Amino acid sequence: MRTRRDRCIGYTLIAIGVFNFADYLLTLRALSLGIPEGNPYMDALIGTPWFPIVKLVIVPVGLYRIWMLRHGMGWISRTLLGLLLAAYTWVTVYHIVALLRIMM
């Protein structure tokens, strides 16, 4: 039986996964328009096979691992997960606004 806390963590992880995928696609679009990658760690991976591996494999595997460890999560871990969701939300909105400005 899933508890309210499990559902909340699950929805948060799904949202992070969706925003991560959107970030991947929007980053590719921005790069095709000549906009540089803003994250210096990911910038080093652009043009290598590691960029899609990190975004499309490692991040989802990490999210799945968090789901499997959810019962041991304390309030600090849940707070950090919420901050990660906020960061991905901000990055996705930033991408969309920037691309809309360029296209208009």
C-alpha cells in the first residue's frame, strides 16, 4: 500500500524525470541555434556520447535508485529533492522563455 509520502516522492521523481528530458531536448535546440550551454559540467560533455548517456540514462537510473531508497529518506533528503525539482522547473522555464524570445 502506497502512503501519501510515497505518492509525493513518486510524483516529484516523475516531474524531475520529465523536466530532465525536457532540459535535454531544449538544450539540443538551444545549441542548434548557437546558444552555449550554461552548465560548465554539462558543457564539457556536449558533443560526446556522455551527454545523452548522463541525461537519458544516468539521471533516470539515479531517480529510480532514490525511489527504491525512499523509505529511508529523512526530511533533509526530501527537502533536497524538492529543491532539485525547483531547479529543474526553473531551468525548463528559462529554456522555454529564452527560445521563445529568439524565435519571435
